[in-house]
Amino acid sequence: MKKLIEKDLKFIWHPYTQMKDAAANPPVLIKRASGLRLYDNSGRSYYDTISSWWCNVHGHNHPGLKQAINRQLESLEHVLFAGFTHGPAIALAEKLIKLTGGRLSRVFYSDNGSTAVEVALKMSFQYWRNIGIRSKKKFVCLDYGYHGDTVGTMSVSGVDMFNDSFKPLFFPSIRVPTPYCYRCPMGKERDKCSYDCIKPLEKILKKRNKDICALIIEPLILCAGGMILYPKEYLRQAALLGQKYNVHLILDEVATGFGRTGKMFAFQHIPGIRPDFLCLSKGISAGYLPLAATLTTDKVYRAFYADYSRKKTFFHGHTYTANPLACAAGLASLEIFDKEKSLGNAKKVSLQLQEGLSRFKGLDIVGDIRQIGVIAALELVKNKNTKERFPPKKRLGFQIYRSGLKEGLVLRPLGDIIYLFLPLSIKKTELRDILRRLYRILKIFS
């Protein structure tokens, strides 16, 4: 094991990692996984409380998913998707369209969340050009939003520690205040909320709608921005404003899709919402293989459907677009949703999680508790009354991450925000144990 870690540190550059930290705190060498647990080379187990970066839906090493991938491997492992097609991609597209309600009637495949969003941005931009409206070039986003790590997706994300170094590369976009209820941008208390936080967005759309292609937003919860849960009414009003001012609505459900919020897709919590684009990845293949999809309407599709000479083709694609193995995993995952009643279990877990989190309110460092479905976040503060943050040099989140490993928990704090992003297959006893261990950790720091 020691030699492998030495080679890792010699040859590999890990994501979102200051490699100087890794010299003193080397990566954990994982040998196998099963259900909710990861096992390192010495046999020690860890609860995968963040679903291996939010993608594992049904637990690790699920027999149904492995069988589906193996079956597909016997016939076709990969084929280019320009001019060719295959059964798993067709079947999965049909199921996704049905699951999202039918209005989103076209599926464009890619291979990760950033590209799913990038596709939506490019489609929206080219749509307006294809129909003769060339003034629309801008995008509106939230200042705590996060939509990926490509230059395009960073351009429509909040400017923070994730992407500040790359700011000179961005194309200009319009950022509006996030409906961050714990730290209300309008300076109001929660019990006095009148959704005034929608006004900056309304003002921008009213004034600049002729310049704006689309509004992009993560429905109900901004994940990488701090697991910021916001009111359904804000999203409902934002969608209506988009319709009123002829601006596309791009919903980024890369993280929130496939049951995480208690429904198959987060936008389905708001009846009647009508996105123009829906971006999916992570849970689409239950975390087994890279896959992504951008769903859009027939109206958008028809703006690209023309004689080649008219130059309306959508020139975009990826080598692993609609990989057959990944699509087979996606189909198998949706079958497991039905067989194992995954959404029903998520609702039960959600109630247990809500009840279990109530205990954390008594800890001095827990300023806010946020939860929807199987996602929960604890915002840690230096002072509860003033909501003062801990100084960055304290690196409280990193300390808790290290403590989590000692307690057998995989935690990946976002600064001083500790979160759980649980698989839908989690058992009550497992959740109880996770919360007990997490409480022990946070009590030490309180």
C-alpha cells in the first residue's frame, strides 16, 4: 500500500486538491466498495456520505447495474454517435422524455455535467441566431451558482475560489443575488420573507431581455455554491419571468436529478414549470460510467432543422457521446428505481434525516440546517447571533474532513459547510449511525 501511495504522489495530480496538503495527508487508497461503504487497502470501511461526488444513487457494486453493463459489453462497447445510433441510447432517451413530462422532447447526449450545461448554453445562443434574433448574447445566473469547470460554464457561475483565477477567460454574463435565506441578500429575516430577492432578476429581465438568451439556475438547491436551499416560490417566479420576457430557462439538474430531492427531478416540485433546457449527468448512470444529457423542446430543435446550406447545424459533439455501456447503466438504474421503489425510500429517509438533524441545533457552531430529500447541509459559524464566519486560515472544513475519516465518514465540506448527499438506497440503521458519528465530530469543534 505504501508503495502505491508513493507512486500516486509521484505521478498523479488530484482534482480540487492542494497537492502540498496531500504530502502530509495522502489520499485514501480504496480497494473495493459495497452498498454505502468504501473499503481501503487495510480493510477499514468508510460511509460514502457524499455519494462519491453526488453520483452514486443505488449504492456501490449493485448487481443489477453490473449485469446490465456486462450484457452490453458482450455486444457493443462504443461507436461514434454521428451518423450511427444504438438501442440503449434510443431506449434511454425515450425514458428520459417520459420521466420529464414529454414537453422536453429531444435528447442530446454528452459525457459529463459541464458539457451538458455547455450544450444548453450553445443551443440557446444559436437558437436565437437561427431565428434571426442576433442581439441575444448574454446569460443571467446567480452569484452563488455553479455549473461546471469549463470556461463556458465558469462564465455563468459565481466568481469564487473555484474559478477566480480564470476570470480573465470568461465571457461576460449577468449575475443576480442568490436567494440565500440564511444570509438574505435583501437583509430580511426568514419569517418576514416576501420574496423581494426576485426583484433584481425581474429588473434585469425587464431592462435587458432583448440582450439575454437564457437564465440558468440549479432548481431549489445551489449545490457547490454551499448547498443553499431556496424557496420553491423563487423558482416559480423566475420561470414565469423568463416566459414573460422571452428568455430561455436552463435548469441545471446535474446534481439534483434522479431522486435526490425526493422527486425524480427537482423542478417537479413546482407544478407547471416549463424549462427550455434540462441538463443531466451524475446520477443518470447511477455513478457507474460517464454520461450526460441535455433535454430540450421541439421548438428549439426545429430552429436547427434545415437544409445544410442554411448553416443551422448544431456543430457540437464528444467522442464518448451516448456510450452504449453508459446508456445501458442508465437504463438499468431507471429499472432499479421501479424495482426497489427508490423514490419511496428517499421520502422515508428524508423524514428520518429531518428528525435526526434536529439534535444538531444545540451545537454552538451550527448556524443553519438545510435539508431537502436525501441532501442536508450544516452551515458552521463562529458566532450564531451574528452569523460570523470562521476565518479561512482556520480551515475548519478541512479539519472536519480529516476527523471524518477517523470516524469512518467520507465528508467533503464546502468551506465551513458540512453536507450529506446520500444514496437513495441508504438504510435507516446506516443513517442513524452516520448522524451519530457526525454529531461526535462537530461536538468536538463546538
